[in-house]
Amino acid sequence: MSKRIYVKSRKSQMIPKKITRHHVIEAIKKIEKEGIPKKRMARLYALSFRGKKFPPKYVISVAAKLAIGRELTSEEFEGGKQTNTFLRKLGFKIIETAEEKEAHLRPQAIKKTHHNERCPECKRTILRFLKENFGEAEQNYRFDVGTKPEDFRGTPFYKSLVKIYKALQNYRGFKNFVKTKTLPHCDFFVPNPGLVVEFDESQHFTLARKIALENYPEDIKLGFDKKRWIGLCEKINAKDNNPPYRDEQRAWYDTLRDFALQDLRISVVRLYSREHIWCTLDAKKKDDIQWFQNLINKKLSSSRKAGITKKTQGIQIGLAFPELKNKNHHNIHHFLKIIQNSRQNLDLIIFPEGYESIETESIIHPEFVEKNKEMMDIIQKYSGISRKFNLSLILGISIDYKDTSISGGGNDQYCLFVTPSGKKALYHKHSTSKFTAFFDSRWSLQNNFPVLNVKDKKVGISICHDSYISLIPRILKTKGADIWVNISFQNVRTHIWEAVLQTRATENNFISICTLHRNSKPSKGEGKPQKEPYAFSKEGKIELRELTKNLPLEEIPPEKRTGKIYYFNTASYETFSTEGISESNIPQSAITISITKDKYGSIKIIGGDEKFVFEKVSLKDFIFKPETLWKLSLKNFKRNKITLFSVLAKSREDWERHKPRVEQIIKGRVIEFSTLFVFLNKKKGDILLAAYRSSNYKSSRIFFPYHFPFRIDKRFLKGMESIFKISFDNRKRNKELYFKRISKMINYLQRNEQIIFS
């Protein structure tokens, strides 16, 4: 009986780990000189290096000879995913050659073939038209949006989503059809002016989708005809039972795109795949361009943004996001290479607090800091970069005192702002620093709050906890700032930082930005690592995109790649609208409150069975005119830990219209003042809203009447002292000088500040 002999396939071997990036680069040079054998040409993928393409598998074969002494045959290891993954880990770019070849097929050639709605050229044609009309467009773009109804708690459309979700669950009994934490990609995204185009094929028109659409609120603004889409669902009645719940899942994700993206100020337009043979259009013909533009505008006319007929202008802002654990995290060359290789023309690049540092053994007083040689060298260096790249720069500079006898060691923080035209400004931090700007003998409203132009936009700057002092961004706004940049150092408590930055954007009607270092290994007590920098408009969080994605950075080895750059264009965020704010569900039988006459006492809730109990806490009822709702002054809250805030609302409807912005401002105010806010309807005495700081680390909690009664922990009601402490000079503790300058800031605002909201 003969024995069976098992031979292990050589093809299953792994690529030798000894192959390094250096070996691959040397292999490429060798291939350039000697050429590529006909049988080793690539069909699907190519390694792109310095503008040339090479077959990935053959590159590995040649690199192996340099690493292990012999060239690998094509049978000894797998191509495709294994080879591509190996090369990508070494920092090389892999592209699909087949897709590039197909992209150049002429529409005329496709006309002759049998056409169906899955024609790949149709989608490529739409992408070309979007780029022609709007300048920039991306396919298969993914937004950082959740997929469960609870992810949207607190939004105006939360209850509608819950209703739709339950209706889909009840349709066929599938309860768990959501299988991903993040919303799957959209078909096309146009960043400027903020537009998503969905290409709906027949499988989207199901009875599940019909159920979802029929549960949409009547007042929702859509970029497609809802009645027509329901009719198509009835007519086509598509079924996809792989997996069994696929119809419900697809209908739910389509619903989220219609609702959630609007919350990001992004309009969603839907095209039906069969309403036109899209690949017959020519992006070079004026008539076809006009036809496509009219089609998009027609669908947009019923959506949130109407009549977009031309590219809007703004400034392109980049936010550097260095990785702090990397010893080369201050490698400016890496970030400049990203900018050079990208197709985005940035107007402004922002680096974090303390991006550059000066170590010193002696005190550098603020009045002499600009004459310090190291500071002068840094200013000269970045001024040169600004001119060379025609790019404005903002970055933090830390003065590190190693001698503990100097105010216990520590550091002092500055922010440098330079423009290509040669303008420059140096901002001195006002808080949580060894020597704050408040104690600079030259301090003045004119010099300490710089605002510089970037193209036609005015940009103001500050640093980290300065954001807690609302007077600073308000003064910058009064000086004309359209954009406020508040750089920070590293991990922060996200919910607190977001609340403050969003509040500043809302109350000042400008864009607020914060970039910082990413520290993937934070120390105990520090916040969690950030996913990306922060940017907010008056209406909500700004969608940032990664500039570093898919860029050819072969010249920089992976170990020296020290971070990412995110970017956005301001054009989509320069208008403020209250459209889309839905009514809140405050009960008609609202609970009233009464205040005892005692100086120290309690607030009693009429109709409730508990009390707010405060011992030795001063109470005062502040009554403001409606416009001062948006201009709460530090002066008013100096001594009070509890604030009863009466709103002169003409009606409940008037309050409903303003409530979303009030909520956002109060989230920041609660952090800023560490106090309790109770909003009353002055005429009726109804409680409209209450908010308070619930712990040292939680930004705020907001309650409506139906959450009453509730208890407040007075340990977290610290009042204005919580802000004053972050700016006291540890050495001088000169409160008199501090309050004198705070008063100057308040008086300046009272003379110059315009009412933002009416």
C-alpha cells in the first residue's frame, strides 16, 4: 500500500518580516533600472511611488533578495490583500489600476452595451458633475454619526426617530437590525456647501422604507419628493432577505441620513437610479452641466438650503493634531509635507498650545519676552514658513521654567499668529499659568486681544482655559472676529470642552476652533485621548475631514510621521438660521415656584413633595430684558452661587423658538459660573428650564418641569470664584489688580458690544 505524501504549498508562506522599508525602496530603484518582466506586470493593484507605478508582488520579490539573499517566486506568497497590507504598513501607497482604467472609458462606448442601474459609470458620471458644479466632492464618505435612537437623545428629531425605529421593529418582528455603531458611508459628499447626494437603486424601495417614510413628521424638509418615494416603494416592492432583516436595516440607515445629517447642517438630496441613464451625460457639455445643476437645485428647493447655483467662498482651515507620545511630535517638516502633497489650498494652519518651547533658568518677564533670542528665532522661523507657503500660522509657545525656585517651576504660555503679509501678534495666556497676562505691566485692551485678517476673515486667538472667561472671546468678537481660535495642549474632558466651545460660538455668532496634542497614553486624572480637534459653528459641531488620508508620504518614514491634519472650509458655516428648531414638549400644566423672604432659605416647588434646600446660600432674583439673555455679564454673577433667571417671554411659543440656543449657552454658563440657573416665565411664574453643575467633571444637567423634583449638591455651586481662581498669579495673588482689569473689560463691552440676538 503506497503512502500518501502531503506537500505543504509554498504559496501559503508569509512575506519575510526581515523586509524593511529600505529594502522596498532599493528594490524599486533596481526595478527602475532593469525593468519589469512581462509575466510580473500588475493587473489590479499598483504601488505608487514618486509619481510612478510598480507591481506590488514583484517589488516584494526583489526586496526579498536584498533582505534574505534570494528572490521569491510568485508562488511562494500571496498577492492582493497580503502584499498590499504588508506594503501599506511600511508606509507605501497602493492604488487600484483597474478602476483607473475604467474611469477613462468614454460614455459613448457604454451606450452600446446593455444598461442597468448598477452601471458603475453612472456613479462616476455623477461624481464628475458634482466636482464640476461645486469644485470638490468625495465618494463613499463616512460621517461620525451613531446608529441607535438613543444616540440622538436631546435633538429636535429624537422622538420621531424612536417612533420610526419601533415601527420598523414591529413590521416583521426583527428587533435587532442595527449591527454597526457608526452610520455606513453615504454615496457622495460635497463639503462646500455641505451636501450629500444619495443614489437610490431599486433595493432601497421596500415596504420597510415605505413604513419609515410614512412616519416622518410632516414639517421635515427633504431633498426629494416623499410622496413619489412612497409610490416607488409600493410599485417596486423590493425584497432582500440576506440577512432576513436587511430591508429594515437599509430603511433605518436611509432614515438616519435624512434626519441626522441635517443636524450637521448638511442637506441630503436623493436621485433615483432609473430616472435617467446617468452615464450618457457629458461633464464637458454646458447643456448637460446646466441640466444637472437645475436638477440638484430643484430637489434642494424643498430642503434646508435652497438654490445653490455657484461655489461659495470661504477660507480653508487646517488643524494640526500631533501625537504627543512620538518623540518627533514637533516635526514641522512632516506637517508641511502633508500640506504640499494635498490638493487642498489651506489659508490657515493651527498648531496646539506649547507646540514650540523655550527652556530657561531665569525669569522672562512678559514685557521682555519678544526680545528674548529664542523667541525671536521662533517668530522668524514661522514668519519664513508663512511667506514660503503663502499660509497664515497659529501656534503655541511654552516658556518652561526648570528652576523650582521660580514660582515653583512650571511654565508660561504664548500664542503666535503670523500671516504671509508679515503681520504678527503674540498673545499671552490669561489663566492657569505661572505668570498670566493680567499681571503684565503693559496689559491693555488694545494690545492683549489681537485680531488679524486671513483673507477677508478676521481671526482672534486665546489659549486653553481662557475659554472659561467669557469676556475674552466677547472682546474678540467686538473687535470684529469671525473666527475664534482657542488652542489647548492635550487631552481634555470632551463633554466640558465641547459645551464651552459650542457656547462661545452660539453666543458670539462666530466659528470656534480648538486643536491640541493627542496623547494616547494619558496620565491618571487626565481626559481620554481625543479622536480629533474641535470646531463649532453657531448651530453645532463642524464636520472635520482628514487631510492626511491617502497621501503619498514616501519621503517620510512611518516613525517620523508625527500626527494628522484635519480641515474644513468656513463657507458652509457663515450663515445663522433658526430653521429646523422643533417645539419642545414642556407640559401645559407647568410647575410654579415661590421664593422665601429669608436671606438664607429654600426654594419651594409648588406641587412637588420635596424642596431645594440650601444652607447659607445667598439668593437673588435677576430679571433681564430679553436681549441681555445672550449677554450675561460677569459683573452680574460675581457674588452669587444660585441664579434665578426670569425670562420675559411674550408667550410659550416665543420661548420655544429660542430655547435650543438658550440651552446651549447655559451649558457653558453652568461650567463658567458653577451655579444653578432656573428660568422662569415672569408673567405666569412657570419653570421653563433649570440647569446646574452636577459634579467637578460633569459639565451640566438640564431639567424641564417633568423632571422635578430634584436635589442639588451645593458642594458644586461655587459661583464666580471658580473663574477668578484660574487667573490668580500664584506669586502675587493681586486680586485688586485682577478685578480692576476685569472691570475694564466689562466697561469696554458695555460701551462697544452690539446685541447679537433680538
